[in-house]
Amino acid sequence: MEVAWNARYNTGIQIVDEQHQELFQIVDRLRRMVQDGADRAGIEALLEVLVACTERHFATEEAFMAKVGYPDLGSHLDEHASMLTSLQELLAKFQESHQAMALMVPTFMEGWLKHHISDGDFGFVTFLKARNLA
């Protein structure tokens, strides 16, 4: 099963959309590696890339939201912090018992990405459009 980007996730903010697409690609690659029985080191390295890209993406979103005075920035920051904690916990659990955790990470990330973009990021897009900032 492919983890695929869908145009319905387009926010209209180019850098955000590009980073979302990158995250979907990493999660899809991770799922394929796990399904194909890739070695632990390769999966772990890609998980570390996923964490780094997620951190970079969150920093991009947060800076943009702060710049335009997004009123729900605090709750968005909380959601990002919670997600990073969960992702780092999954990485740590993978490092302890990689076989049990390997498939959970891409499943978790796919669900989270879809939910976060649809619910969290589109609230920000609506805010921008209402102020003619997007």
C-alpha cells in the first residue's frame, strides 16, 4: 500500500506543500523498506531523516505563522511538540525492538500527516485567505 500525496492536501503555500510532499515521500519509502525487509540500519537512518525533516517542516510553519500573527499558533505549537515527542518515542522503541515497531512508524506518520494537514494546516490557510495573505 503506497503512502501517496494527494492534491487535496495542497495548502497553496509552496514551501509548506513541498515539505508536506517530502514527508509523504519519506513515509512511503519507509513503508516500502519495511515491507521489503530492509536492514535495520537502513530503516533507522531513514527514521532519523524523517525526524529531521519533520523538525525542519515544523520550524518553517511556526515561523510563518508567527510572522503573520496566526491566533491559533499556541495550539499548533502544542500539536507539533506532541507529534515530535511521539515520533522520537517511536524511534527510541524501534531502536530497542525494531521488528515490532518498524511498520508502526509509517502507519502512524501517514495518519498524522493526513489529519494534521486537513485539520491543523487548513485552519491556518483559512486565516491567511481571510486576510488576503495567501
